[in-house]
Amino acid sequence: MTLNAVTPFSERAYGSNALRSARDTEYDVFSRVTRLLREASRDGRGRDTIFAVYKNNELWTILATDLADPANALPGEVKAGLISLAIFSLRHGKAVLAGDATIDALIEVNIAVMKGLRGEGAK
């Protein structure tokens, strides 16, 4: 399964950004990757787990690269927090693949970011 495995009709008909904000797009990517993580085997050894962690690493690497760009307009404190989450996610993903951790923390981090993108406060 790839991130583009299921393309909604509206995206095929009108293009992926017809009525969507950047936040909506980011939320959808996090949602797709998080779904892969949730569906993956918990032991870190299955092909589905390797693929899910790879996609999660890819997402966080792209995000960290964007955050490090001087043109990124997010406040410094927000950028720093997200970069810290990226570093954690990448390290934890490596630990999952080594069999030293479970995938659960990656799911929790992604869900927290998704809540932030939706404007939900910490609870």
C-alpha cells in the first residue's frame, strides 16, 4: 500500500488542492501514515511494519527539511518542537526496526500532530 493507494474521486476529478488547505493536506498525509502504522505488526519484523516505519520516516524527514528552511514562517518555538518530534520519531523508528521498541509511540506522536493540525488542544 502506498500513500496514494486510495485517491478520492474529488481529487481525481478536480485535482488534489481544489478545495483543500495546506493543513488539510498535511492532516491527510499524517492520517495515511498513521493508518499504516496501526495496521502494521507490533513486533517490528513484518514487511508491513518495515513499510509503515519507512513511510513515517519519510514523512518526518520531509517535515524536518521544510522546518529547517529559513523561509518557513512558523514561529521558532513551534519549529523547534516539531523538529524535536521528528528526531524522536526517526530514532524510535530505528528502534522499532531493531526490535527494541514498539510502534505505539510513533502512532501517539502522529495523533498528537494531527490534533494540532485540527486545532485541538492538549487534553
